[in-house]
Amino acid sequence: MKIKTSILTLLAAALSVGSSWGQLPISPTSGIIRISLTAGQTNAVSVPFAKSIPFEGTISAVSGTTLTLAGVTLTPGALTNHAIYIPTHNEPANASATTGAYGRVVTIASNTATQVVTTTAITPFVGDDFQIIEQFTLGSLIGQSATSNYQLSAGSNPNNSDVVYVEANGVFTGYWHKAANPNQGWRLLSDTTGAGAIQTNVPVPFGKGLLIQRRTGNRTLTVAGEAITGRFRPFTTLGQTNVVNFPYTVAVPLIESGIGASINSGSNTNNSDIIYLETAGTFNGYWRRASNGNFYPLSDTTGTGTPVSSSVMINPGKALLMVERTAANIIIPQPFSE
């Protein structure tokens, strides 16, 4: 799958300016990306923009899953499909750079006027910046076949409709789009006749990419929204294949991405994390050898051949598939200044 990017308003020059600890690198920046989907293939698609970033401020208190926020006044109960992202690390004395929640993004379960409760506990420091991210849904990201904004192919059943897979905790759930009434709209893949509940509002978590099974004809998927500007540290599930979002609009060679510092390296493919990058519907796997820090193709099981070169790229609009061997989580550094 080839990726076409058209960054209309992304201020890359501004993003190249370095940021200091505890200081938000740059305010949310609008952008657009066009992602080419290959016919007859499963495409790994990232969603590099949030639907919107409506609130920013600082963390004033942390208590388990409850975060108290300064600088905002929220409508209680209004954050129904949102996440909180920590784009800075306000490092206190004697703290390790690996502690805290720098780069974390986690779903918000509920909110009051000044607090959010998250689905997973994270540990930002008091004074860290935060951004509230409005996440896409299937409907807001891809559209509805009854309207002009629908971007994929709908059908009468899952066999003649494109299928979109959303991953959560290593479990993939498929959705297809019924083209005609009665009951037109998004359906679970298991709902083969389209008689069940409409799935338009299924969240697309910002930490996750998508797998899109394109039936016939090449297609371009357009995503517009607001970009994050700091380190990205999504949660992954031990022992599972995870679809990791790539939230940036700059191509980065795998060996220069900084990912190697956070993934589990080993002596062979059986004790190393595996990262799959997709090109034209083909998924190529790579692992990192602990003894020298080099990446190798999955076919080179012990790392005795030639390491991968800088031509192996993580491209904008492309999600990463990651097989997580141990409990560590992947960290994708900000590709502009870190």
C-alpha cells in the first residue's frame, strides 16, 4: 500500500523547534492526510489526528484513576468519547525519566467540572500539561453510506463490503457497512444479515490504528483533525498482536525512530518483540537483537545476516502491528526534536 500525504496546514517548521521538560511543545495544529488503500488487501491504517483537542491545561492532583485538572471548566458527563494525553514530563527531583505518564493516552470513563476518571491509572506529575482528545468513531472517521462523506465500499453482506477491524487488548472486532435500507449502516462482522444494532458510534481509540480489508478497487481515505506534538506511549497487551497508531505526519526510518529503546530486544525472534510494517498489503516483520541494538528481518531468526537499512520506513498513515513478548510498552519519540 502506498501512502500519499497532503499536509495542508501542519506547521512542520514550528514542530522542529525543541521543547523543554514540562512545557507544551506547541498548541494543537490542524492537518489532513490522504491514505491510499490497496484493493484486495488488508491495510494497516493509522489515524494521526484527533477529531479535535478541545481542552488543554495542567494536572493539579493525582489519585489513582482520578486526575484533577487546572485551567479548564468541563461540562460534567460530557466527555463521552474522549481520552486524556500527557504531552510533557514535569520531572521532579530524584525522579527517573521513565516514570510519570509522559506520552500516555488513556480513555476517560467519566468527568466532573474539574476532574476526569480514566479507565486505566496513569501517574502524571502535578504540573504536567494535558490535552483532552476527542476520539473518532467509525461514523465520524469513515462516514455513512447514506451520505456523501462515506469513504469505503458498502454492501449487502460482509462478503461484498469493506471490513474495518478495531483492536482492543489484542482482540480484533470486525465491522462492515450495510449499503441499503432497511437498517442501513455499520454492523458487527458477526451480524451477517445486518439485522442487529447499528455500530456507528463505535470508538476508534487514539492509541490504536485500524486494519481495513479493502474488497475491490484502490481507494483513498482522508483523515482531518488535530495533531499531537509530543512523545507517544500507547498501551499494548502482553502476548498479543497489537495495532499501534503512528500519530505523526513525518516518515521515520525504523532504525532511527527511537522505538528500539523501549521495545523488548532479545537473542532471537522467540524472545524479542516483533514489529510488522505493511506495504502494498504485505506485512514484513522485524525484531531487535539485544547484543548490538540492530533490527533484523523476521526471516533472520538469530540476527546473523545484514541488519535492516534506513530504507525500512514507518510512514505516515501506516499503523504498526506489534507482538508484545513481555509487559513493557512501546514508546514512539516525538520525531522532530527528541
